[in-house]
Amino acid sequence: MQLSVIILNYNVRYFLELCVLSVQKAIQNMDAEIIVIDNHSSDDSCDMMKQRFPTIKLIENKENLGFPKGNNIAVKEAQGEYICILNPDTVVAEDTFEKVLAFARKQSDLGIVGCQLIDGAGNFLPESKRGVPTPWVAFTKIFGLYKWFPKSSLFNKYYAHHLSENQTGKVDILVGAFMVMKRELYTDLGGFDEDCFMYSDDIDLSYRSLQKGKSNYYFAETTVIHYKGESTVRDQKYMKHFQEAMQFFYKKHFRKSILFDWMMQIGSFIFSKIKKNQQHNSIFYPDETVLFSKELLNSKYALGKITYSKLEPLKINPALKYEMIFDTQSFLFQEIIGFMKKTKGKNSAFKMFLPQSNFIIGSNHANDRGIIRNLSKIE
């Protein structure tokens, strides 16, 4: 078997359905499998999987075992030569896995491969490619020095600015939302470190791959949506976990520093305040709703005032805000992602419509928790 796609879920039932649907389309011409492992969700994620995707392997944990252990359990069941660790709040393009595996097979020193990630608003997510967060690099990230000195290599190592977002190349650290590697390497590394509950696990795994003499790669020729805000809401609790995660990483790989702990506490406080303000400012009230569909689906639910049967450029009035809804049965995810990247802007928000399940889903910003409209409840 070529590939095993591992999706660890916790209470994101609607995002999970969209994710699995996109993965199914992406592996339909491959010898591949999907394994969904649920960390004791309290929503109906497992019931949905059994009803909508009965042939997909589902592992139901009896408690929330965390990101590292949950993935480790699933990988033990995997049969693929390669594995993909994939967040449930992602949407992959139909060509994603074929392109990534073709690239991976050409590398003699392959470690972990990541790809270009965008948020639900079509904006590039800079954590798609990162450097090792040494104390200095973490300092430049937390206090935003990379923004003040965008051309300085001294301040721009956290987000691996030696590569542009459209340039494929070697990087140190990749994000756990999308990681492809040989299953053999994952096993040799011992998988994710189960002593770390969340947030530094992907950094740690990437770093240990480098220590094995492997090269990690950022692959820019395919794009995946990561509805980032759904799985990592930027609040005080998140920053507490993030701080603990970074302390775990430094204790494991670097010398512990009281000065750095103090710096992290100050930086985390500032960072959480900034993110909270960004969440407030990300509220989006559309003036016009546009439906892209090859069927007249808007008549029943009034999904859009305007319907287009093609993904074509819009004549946008700069004074208005537009919510654009894509019928996922009418277009390829690859087409939708490409349209989002071209049309992104402060005046645009994007949603996916799954007519087979009667819900609309998406987010307006990387810090947005996620928006779900269950249309079956309003019939």
C-alpha cells in the first residue's frame, strides 16, 4: 500500500466530514487508506463516520489521549509505505497526495514533507515552514521582531524566510496539521513523544528527524486549507499550553533558562492579548452572498443572492463585503482552493456547502473559531 492518511479527531464533527470527503477524492486513484482515530469526542463524530463513511477504519478511544499518543496508536494500524498525519480541520486538493509522494520518492535523504497551507480566508499560513525555535528564534517570534525587520535573516528564522511561500526547499520544522513521511521513519523515531500533550509535538518530531541526518522539506506545489482557528483558538488557555510545550522542548533539547522562562511569560501575555483583539476584529458581516454551483441550490435555502455555475472572477464592488459559498459537488476542491487564493482579500469570506449533508462550513480568519450552518435544522 502506498499511503495511510491518519486523521485524529476531537469534537470537530463537521470539519471531520469535510476533511474525509476531500481525502477520499484525493486517494481515489491510489492504493491508500484512511484511518480516523477519535479521542473520545462528546459530539456525534463517531456516529457520523459510521453512517457517512462505513468502510473507513475508525478507532474510538475511551478517553482523550492527546495528539501524540492518539496518532501513535493509529500509525501502528497503518499499512502504507508512507503516512500522512492530517488535522481534521483541513481540506486537501485532489492532486495533493500524488504530487507530494512523487516529490518524496525523488529525495535520497527524506525526512518529513509539509506543504503550503492557507487559512479559511485564503491567506498563506507562515507556520507551513519554520526554523528550529532556539531561545533566540522564539524571542524574535514572540515579540514580533520578524515583522519589524522583514529583510533581516537575524530576525526571520522562525518562519524560514529563506524560502518564499511558493518556493520548495529544505526547512527545519513542519506543522503537525500536514506531515508526510515514510512509516519506517516514524517508527524509527518512536513516533510523537507522548510526554508532550500538544503544541510542541510537531516541532519535536521534526527536530528529531534532523538529528537522524534526514532533510525535511516544504513542498509549495500543492495547497491545503487549514481552518486553523477551529483546533487552536488563541486564548489564555492556549497560551498556557503553548508555554508549557516550549518549556518541554527546551528542557529536552536545550539548556533550561530561567531568563527564557520569564521572557516566555511576558511574551505569552502580550501574544494572547494581540490574538484576542484579532479575533474580535475578524468578525465578518457580508453585504452580498454569492453561491457557486452548477445546480440552482439557492432556491430552497436562499444560500446566495447571486448564483454562478463557473468559478470565474467577480466584479467586486470595493465598498461591499462578499461571502462566497462553494457547492462541493459542483467543483473540485483543487479548483475551489485556487479560486480562494486568487480572490482573497478583506472584502471576501469563503464557505463550503455539502449538499449531501445539508451544511455550510468555513471560517473568516485564521483566528476565527469556525462557522457551521446546519441547514437540516432550519428546514
